[in-house]
Amino acid sequence: MIAVLLAGLLVAGCGLPRDQRGSLDAVRGGTLTAALAGPESIRESELRHLEAFAQSVGARLEIRDVDLHEAIDALEHTEIQIVAGLPKSSPFRHVARSRTYRAEDGEIRVWAVPPGENALLIEVNRQLGPETQ
């Protein structure tokens, strides 16, 4: 009985991590659309991180110049794939959040991706490196 349960779990786990909407697959070799959050003082460094991430997945980077609430709405509707530079204390809990990192301004920040886009989130976490507390 235990062997059957374990086999069922292994089969169910095949293909993980999975993106519900295929964000990572759509970005690879395509366009990574992102928005920048946070103060002007970190935008240049966030842009460099986004460019490095886009290059790592073979994508062209497109930055949307929108306010934070528009960016989160676009993220929820998968019109963009990443919002970079959110404060760790950001109230936006209904999006998938990356591990924390220390930005150039010394603040602890996160990136956000659409909810359920786990493969994309794993790639983002690889780009950001070890978590900062």
C-alpha cells in the first residue's frame, strides 16, 4: 500500500515545477516584460539585475513605465512577468514573491511574479542568489 502511494506521489510530481500560464516558457527566447518598483536610487541596479535575468533565459527585456498598483494589476493578469524592487514589507501578498535580497539602498527587497508561476519563480530566485534576512 505504501509503495502504491509513493508511486502515485512520484507520478503526480512529474513535470514540477510547473507554471500555470507557462510564463517561463513564453519568456525563453521571447520577451520578458517587467516593471520597476522602489525609489530612483535602486532603479539602475534593479535594471541591471533584470537585464542579467533576461539574458539568462534568452529573452529581450521590455520595461513598462507604470505606477506600482498598475504594475501589480498587470502582473496578476500576466501582462508582465516581473515587478522588481518591491520592499519586503510590501502589502501585495496575492502575488508570488521571490526570496529576499539586499538592494543597493541597503533595504531588503523582493521581486514579484504572477501567482502560480513556480518555474519562473525558481529561475528568479536563482538570479537573486541566497536569501537575505
